[in-house]
Amino acid sequence: MSLRIVVCVKYVPDATGDRHFAEDLTVDRDDVDGLLSELDEYAVEQALQIAEEADDAEITVLTVGPEDAKDALRKALSMGADKAVHVEDDDLHGTDALGTSLVLAKAVEHIGYDLVISGMASTDGGMGVVPAMLAERLGVPQVTLLSEVAVADGKVTGRRDGDAASEQLEASLPAVVSVTDQSGEARYPSFKGIMAAKKKPVQTLDLSDLGIEAEEVGLEGSWTKVDEAAERPARTAGTVVKDEGEGGKQLAAFLAERKFV
Amino acid sequence: MAEVLVYVDHVDGAVRKPTLELLTLARRIGEPVAVHLGANAEEAAKVLGEYGAVKVLAADAAEFADYLVAPKVDALQAAFEAVSPAAVLVPSSAEGKEIAARLAVRIGSGIITDAVDLEAGDEGPVASQSVFAASYTTKSRVTKGTPVITVKPNSAAPEAAPAAGTVEQLAVTFGEKSTGTKVVSRTPRESTGRPELTEAAIVVSGGRGVGGAENFPLIESLADSLGAAVGASRAAVDAGWYPHTNQVGQTGKSVSPQLYIAAGISGAIQHRAGMQTSKTIVAINKDAEAPIFELVDYGVVGDLFTVVPQLTEEIKSRKG
């Protein structure tokens, strides 16, 4: 039987751009270029490698987001994923991590899966909690923050490098996996891949297709509220000296003045 | 007074500093009740009590070490049900965030991660977060259920406030689905003897300018002269010069020490995201145009191979 892999990806504002909040204190996604979150490219890459090892596998790339989020799906398809599912609904605006994990869980179940793969965190919100939430909601093993991953004989194995120890993990499929940026460089889409992606199917689903009520998601349905967002004042310009042979000593004097020495 | 659950991060009963910071913050909201999973709860309770824990709910079981994350969620949920707290605070480690995330789903509560400060508010605790590579500070609240909040290290100075710290056994039943991910083996990291990166008061980091793994001892010597932790930029880590566990930046650790010294680091957004909230920032870089100099309190434009050793020697001689 075919190994059904669903890769969850996010369309995020470019981290090298000037990111802001919109008036309703959600992330401004209009005034800054968006793209497939860099950390999700690693998830697509590992899905492709697992699929290449398997006799028969199908990779569906899944995203929840506005119209433009299709760009992130196209990128993943051009890397080699087989098909895409886009959950798009005006009522999703302002959805927090709990809401997002609910939508993803319903969508993953709708698609059908043996393995769900995601990145370690998004590069905008950056909470890093959605994979664990997804495992909790789906009621399947959580095999997260892997820097190495393999699938064989209905099992997923991998290495999780923590601060205190490096752990070897093992779980039976179906399971939810997340991979870190240490899992292996993501491939660039080939010209052939980019052309082929244009013909690959992208299915659009809305909340009613997934049996989710509008009140469960969006800014109103959010479990958290941002009351204030203030731009951090620019750091006041400090002293910059050119080393004329005494740079190290000058720096030591500064540190002593600030009582670090 | 309302009780606040504090999840204890410890190594065999030795309580780690972020937990003491959590207890200190918890007292702004209510009475801290610590949740200690694993061995040596009695030993931990002495420290937890000293920093304000009125009670220590303790549970020890093989499942905590043998399976990933989920058994700890079962235990924290059991503590939640036993106490009905006003909030649940968890250290913002990778594992802490996952435990908090699953608990939030189970108890139907909102979650805030990576808080850098916490205050009591009329409508529940208000958490400050530093977002978009620390270019914004937000204040948020949980609006549904019991606030589950993970707090970053160095968010508060631990203050002693002696309380009873009475140990009570916590009964935990593990769900069938909580033993799905087996920890087959565990290789502890070798200790460097230096402070933990995210907890350190001073961090010294090296980047591309260090030029190779063989030159990192230069950074380490400077760090050791200050009792600091060692960090590295993504460029240095990707080049294989220093371990990923020491990476400071968006895809590595986010640090907020009293003093951050960047040597040979240009200061790309990727790196700034992980260190911009440091109190004092110092940089050494040969490129006067490097963006890192926009952040510094003190910068030296020069060759790190001469500036860093001179700095190290000068610090040593000043310290005598």
C-alpha cells in the first residue's frame, strides 16, 4: 500500500523584509513579500527522501492561509511533492496556534495519512508548538525535532538532539514528525520541477468542507489576545572605535566601567 | 489566593535556574505550586520551597524517561486537575513548549510561548513577548480557559521567598496513547563546564570571521575569562566549526544575557533574532559596515585575531 505523507507548510512574510503588525494586531501579510517558510523546506526535503526510499509513496503538501499562500504550495510542488491542499477561508484570519492545529488536524484526516511531517517552527510566529498539538489532536505518536529521520517497516525512527542529551526515537505509523534545520539541506526546484508543478493538482477546501464552525477559529475564536504591539525602540547608537593597537584594552575598559570585569 | 502551577526543570533533582525565575514570576499572580516529575523530589523541594513553592506535587515513573513528552503531559494534566490553578507556567525549552502545547489542547486553554515578562492583570496574567526578530514587543493574554504560558530563561532575577515546599505525591495514570514514542537510547551531552547558553549572564559568540574550528579556542578563552557561555552564528555552525547546540539565532537559541559579545559576526537578521534583546551588546568585526555595529553599545572595528586575545589578557590581568 502506498505510504501517504502529508507535509504541513506555512506561507510567511519574508524574514529579511520589514515585518509589521496590521491594525488588528495580526501579522501584516499584505505589505511584505511572502514565501514558503524556510524551516518548512526541510520538511518537504525529508518527505521527498522518505518517499524515494519507499516502494510507493504519495506526498500531499498542505497549507492553511490566504490566497497568496498558494505560492508556498507551488514551491513545494516544484521541489517534487505530488499534490497540494489549500485550506482557505475568510473566517480564518487571525487564527492562533490552537486554531491552526485544529484546522490542520481536520484537513490531515480529510486527506488521509500515514505520516505527517512539518518544520520545527514557523519563521514568523515561531512558537514551535503546532506539531505537538497536531499529534495530541490526532491521537498519534509525536516524533518531533528530528535531525535525522527514516521510515521502514511501518515505523518511523529518528534522532532528537536536545540540550542535555541526544535521543534515538521510535514510533509506529501513523505518526507526526517534525524536522529541524539540521536534517539536511533542502533541494532547489529544477526547471523541470517548476514546469511540472504547474500541472499538479491543488485542491482548495474551506471550513465547511472540514466541518469546522467559524467561531472555532479566526481572531474572534482565538484563545489568546494581543493587546499591544510596540516597535522596539532602536538601540541608541553606541561607541564604535577603530582598533589602532589598543582595541582590546579599550573594550576591556568599557566592560570594567559596566562592571562586567 | 489562587494557585499557579510551575513545571520544574531539573537534572536528577538539581533544579535549574529558569525554574527559580518561574517561581519568582508566579508569585506575581498567585501561590506557586511546583510540579516535579522524576527522581529526588525531596531534594528539589528544599530549593523550590526557598523560592516560594507552597507545595511540590511529585511523581516518579519510568515512563517519563522511556517515552517522549506525552507521559509528562499526563502528569501535568493530573496536577492541573488536582489544583485548578489560575495559570500554568512552563520553562520555554523545546520540550517545555511541547508539553505546554499538548496540555493546552487537552484542557481547552489558550497558550502563550516565549514570554519575557509576566504581570498580573485585571483579566488574567499579561505576558510580554519579543517578536519579529525582537523588533517588536507585544503584550498578550489568554482569553479562554486557564492561561498556559511558557517563559524564556533570563526573564526575571530569581528572588528567594521561603515557603513550605511540602511534598505531596501526585497520582498519574498514563494514557494508552502516551507511550507511542519510545526513547530507544539516550546519549548525554558531554559537559563543557561552561554555563548553559540560554541561562548565562554573559555570552561570547563567534561567527564567520573566526575562520575555522581550529580558531574557536580563541572565543572559548575569552568566554572562560568572563565565566561566559560560548555561542556561534549560523555561518560558523553550518561550516561545521561549532556544534549546533551552541547556535544563536532564529533557528538556534535565543539568548538575552546581561552582556553579549559578538566576534566576527556580521549581524544578519537570522542572528539578530536570537540576541537582540541582550542588555549590553559588544562587537568586534573588521568590517566597519557590518550591521552588527547598529546594535552595539561598544564596537571595535578591527581584526579579531589581535583584539580578542588582547581583550582576554586584559580581563585576566584586571581580575588578577
